[in-house]
Amino acid sequence: MKEFLKKDLTLKIFSIIFAIFLWFAINPVQTEHYTVPLNVINEESLKSQGLVLNSRNFNKYVVVDVRDKGDVLDNIKDTDFEVTLDLSKVKSVNDKVIALEPPVYLGRERINPKNIELKPKTITLDLARIEENPFIVQIETTGKLSAGYEIISKTAQPTTVSIQDIDTVVASVGSVKAFVDVTGLDRNLEIRKECKVYDKKGVEMRGLGKKLSVDIKIEVGKRVPVIPITQGTPADNYLEGEYSVKPNSILVTGDTDIMEKVNEVKTVPINIEKADKTLNTQVLLQIPDGLKLVSSSREVSVEVKIIPLDIRTYKFEPRDITLEGTVNDNTLAYEIVEPVSVVLKGKMEDMSNVTLNRLFAKVDVSGLKEGEHRIPLQVKLPANITQSGEAKVHVKITKVTAEENQNVQQDTR
């Protein structure tokens, strides 16, 4: 009996071992890989330290290896695990390799934590510092203003804008500009404009300027010539000549409607009465009400040239003088008794072109009877030439006898 029992026990033990072996053969222990998305937390802690993720191109998934029996592994899904990247571990821009938190199993199976392995256990981050720098806003204008108008000033409010971004981006900023089209502008302009940001090579950094805008004010003025005004007459035999003004134009601004109508600004009258030499004087401008000068004095320097006239005497012989208004019946004879001198005056350059053969002289004897007469000489003068005094022609008119008249008629035939 003992032998039998002993044999039965051995059989039983063998059966148990065989059953265990058979179980493991049917349901073996194996390793399964699960792809788990990273759960990123405490990103705001980076901002509190002035840091930011320069790139989010790090691996967003990790692999969790689990070693267990097949039937257990079959009941586990990727979503049963949670792997956390805690960014609060970052203390400086140099903390680029961060250890991941151990995987947390959220499923229902009983798994020995020792059988769970995370790959990889760390994540390499691309970190950068956040910087904020102010930049002066440059106002750029395009187009042409209305004729005669100029820009007096252009200002932006605020004068600077702050750009906040990673240090390498901020360091590459070259300028911030706001563009305004001033085509046809003839009055002050206030407008709000979005800024554009350019790198140091002049290439626009799109996106940085979208949230940057400023209020722009452009003040314009109108440039008009200065016209000197004179009063009085120069001394005898002198003539008012050209003038020069310094500055010869000024910039005015003010009421838009008044500015539009003003095309020149005159000086206070300059007295040239009996002047016999060139005048150099300081004189005030007559600025219309509603306008003001821009960056210039109300006083200008004016030079008025007083030119001595060139005086010349021209002698007309009787043959050079034409008689007009004579009777046609040959009953009267006309004779210019003597030459006549005429005094002409004008600028030297004008007088140099005047010659006797270019002057036309005549006298009108209409209605005059027999006798001697003094008749004003009429001379057709070139432009800018005047006659000094009056020259009279001595004309002698005599009756023609019937016999003399007949002889004249025969001579005519």
C-alpha cells in the first residue's frame, strides 16, 4: 500500500508539474510594446522663468514595454498608460534633458511595476529665453503730396513698440516701420497704422507686426514764393530793376482753406522814392491771418536794383521824318526846316540795340494852314525805351501858285 501511495504521489507531483508546463506552453510570458502620448504639464512655469520651447518638434510619444502573460497583455491598451513630462523640472535654459515621470498604469490588470519599462526615459528639449526690447517706430511715406505741399513733421504715438519673443528672434530685428500713403495730401492727417517688422537684412518678419499698431500724425505745409512790394519812383534817369529775396520762398501752415488759396506771400512795401542806388534791406512779410511760418523768420532780406538809365540823343534829318496829313491838291508846299534831336533813355542792354534807322519818326500836319509851325515829333519806340521831354519839328507851309501847281503837275506827268 505504501508503495502504491508513494507511486501515486510521484504521479501527482509529475501531473502538477506537467500541468504547469502545459499552461505556460499555452499562455507564455512575453513582452508587449505600447505607444503612449506624452502628457505635458506645467508649461506656464517656463514663462515664469522667462523661457519658452523654441521648438515643439521633440518626440510626442514614448514606448512602454510590459512583460507578462499573453492573456494579460491582450487586455492592455495604449491608453491604459499615462507618461508625464513635467516642465516644472526646467530651472534654466541649460536644462535641456528632462527625465520623464514613471509610467502610470490606469487599466484593470494586475501588473508588477517591475515588469513595466519606459523607453526613452528622458526627453531633449529645445529651450530659449524670452526677451522683450523696445524699438523706435520709423514712419515711411509713399506717394506725392499735392503740388507745393511739404511734410513738416511725422510722429507716432507711442514712439516705440515692444517686441517679445525668443532671444534669437528679438536679436535679429533690425527695424519697425509704419507706412502711410500721402498721395494728393494737402492737409494734416491722423491715422492708425499697423507696423511691419524687418530683420537686419531688410526682410520682413511676418507675424511679428500683426499686434503692433501706432497712431500717426502727419503735419503738412505749403511752400510759396516771397514777392517784394515796392512803392515810390526812383530818382530821375534811374529805373527800378530786378530784385532778389533771401529766402525766396517760405513754408506756411495753418487753416486748410486759407492755405489752399495762398499762392504767394508779399513783403511790407519797400520805399524806393528818389532812390539812385541799389537798396539792400530787411523787410517783414505780410502773413495772412490763419497761417503761420514754419522754421523761418518773418523778416527776409531783399535787394532791389536801382539802374541808371542809358541816355542817348538821336538826330533826325528832315529826310528821316515822315509827314502825315498833307493835302492832296498840291495847293500847299511842306518843308521841314531843320533837323530835330530826340533824347531816349532805357536800360543799357536795351539801348544798345537802338539805331536811327530802326526808329520811325513822323509829324502830323493835318489841318495846318500856310505859315510856320512847331509840331511834336512822334517816334515809334522799341519796348522798354522812353523819350525824355518833347521834341518839336519846325514845319514851314507855303501856298503854291497856279503856275507852280501846273508845273508840278507837268513834272508829275
